[in-house]
Amino acid sequence: MFTIIKNANVFAPNPLGKKDILLCSDKIAAIEDSLDDIKLPGEVEVIDVEGATVTPGFFDQHVHLTGGGGEGGPATRVPPIMPSQLLRAGITTVCGVMGTEGTTKFPEELFAKVMGLRQEGLTAYMHTGSYQYPTRTITGNPRKDIITIEPVLGVKIALADHRCSFPNDDEMLKLVADVRMGGMLSGKKGVLHVHLGDYGGAYEQFERLIARGLARHHFSPTHTGREPKLFEQAIEFAKKGGVMDITSGGGNYYPFVECVQRALKAGVDRTRITMSSDGNGSMPKFENGVMVAIVAAPVNANHMMLKEMVANGIDFETALMMTTSNVADSLGVKEARLQPGLTANLCVLTDSLDIDTVIARGTVWIRNGKSVKLANFEA
């Protein structure tokens, strides 16, 4: 099966201008000025987008695929996500994470969800572990999870948060060493994805571990905008060669766009900024240590913030990188670019940057902003 996308204004995420794109099954086969004269040995679907903007499908590296929550008891656990929720948000590639609940929720459940999304036709990865230390794993060892389980890219943990386990430097050193060794032996980058709370001390701990010989690129801190001092530390961390991930779904001290503007103004290279939604995770509100409200984080936040960044003067390429190529690079995977040989994950955007069409692994799921294909158990 071949698909030709004609007359596309391509951002790969770098701007390529007007191009035709050839998809062969689930891969991008060619990106050329014109494919009018090409002869193909099989059925060809032609989609003329008439000059619309075509981008890589979005890559969200922090989604609670099996549902976050539970801070207010079992009734406050967020339900698992469905594929159409991701696709309607332009997300074709996702990295699933666990959250607060690491006692009755298990990474095996997350693994099954990731494999289910892959069978449905998305590109999906995961981090083993949850908030707690020692971290929850599938094989009993984080290094072994990364080496032996293909979708596992790293380990998640929480620091500086009232729900974390407050591991000391030696415990963290052993964990990051396992992440590093797991990455080396499996051909992966190996990342420690860190939920940051607002208690302070996390970045100081990172720097102590780096000073003892661990590479900065193994640390993947998220929720970096939740309070001013943490945000300034995240900026300095990124300027030293790390990455700062800003949560698009809320919980930032400054509005999201202002966070990005402040980081860029402070001299952070635009390739060092990523955004993730925290989608389908819980957003509990606490007063005097008691949870008084809870909602689920929106899955479409990256798309909404992409539009908002552009509306506030951030150039489209820079904004797009933060939910495509920058994310892939931070995790060490070859996704979220339009390039021959890579997975055929694409979004077609309207003039107002709304989502018109979404293609995941060569299959059209969204057309004219509506689902034209649904996964199992979706009405």
C-alpha cells in the first residue's frame, strides 16, 4: 500500500517548503519536490493537502497510559487512556509512565498497554518504575528491564515531593548506574525520568551525582516550571548540556509560554527544551496536606501550547521541535522527524494550526479533525 501526500508545506520539523511525500506501508519512502511521474507497483492513495502544513506526529514523553491518580483513594484513579484520545491530540508516538500509585499498579500493566498501543498502530515506549524507591520493575532489576524489554527506555522516579521516597545520594548513584549500564548494553540512551516536586534539593543532588562521574544526559527531569527557584535551576542545568522538560498540561508557576520565553531569553538552546503533557495523570489540589480536589491532566496540552507559543511570537519551527525532534533526541530514539526511512507518523494542520489529519504508521486515523478509524473497544 502506497500513499502520496501532495502539495504539503513540510516542517520536518525544519522547514522544507512545498513537497510531495511518499509513504510505503508504515515508512516514509521519499520526500520530493514532485512525485507526479512516479510509477509504483501497487495501489496508491493520493491525499492532496493543498498547501497545508505537514509535520511529524507529536511525541509526548510523559503520559499516564494506564491512568494516574489515587491520591484520594481508589475512586480517584484515572481510567486507562484510549488510542483515539492520543491521536485526536496529534500524538502518534508516546512514552508511558506510572505515577504516584506504585503499590497496586504495576509496570507489567503499563507494558501490556504499550504493546497494545503498538498492535493498534501507534508508536509506544515506556519507563519502568514509579514514584517510589526502590523502584518497581518487571524483572526485579531496572538494568535488566532496560536490557531485556525492548519498549523500556529508562526508569521513572520522584524526587523532592511529599509522595516520593527521598533516596540518598548513594541510592541514586546505584540507580543511575543501572540506567547507564542498561542503556549501554541494550544500545539505548538510558534515562532516569524524574518527577520533580517543589521541596527543593533535586538539582543539587543531580550535580553531586554528575560530579561523581555520571553523565548529564542520563537525567531527564520533568515538571521543571512548578516554582521559580526550580525553574532557574532547570535553566542552568540545560545550559550545561542537559534538557529541561516543561509540563504543558499545567502546574507551572509561570504560564507555559512565559516559561519557554524565559528559558530562551536566558540562553537555553532551543534543542534543549521539551514539553510533555502529563496527560491522563492526576492533578490533585492539596490544602494543609489534605487532598481537596482532583482532575485528570489534558492529553491535548502539547497541541494547545504549540498554538499558544506561535500566537505569542515563538516561531513555528522552534515550537514544533519541543514536541517532536527534541523529545526523540532526549530519549535517544529515531522518531518524530519527517525523513525517508523513518516511521510514517504525520500531522496535517490547518491555517489556524488545528489538527486536520493524523497518520500513524502509514494509516489515516483522523481526517477533517474527526476519527475515521477507531481501536478496539472504542465506540
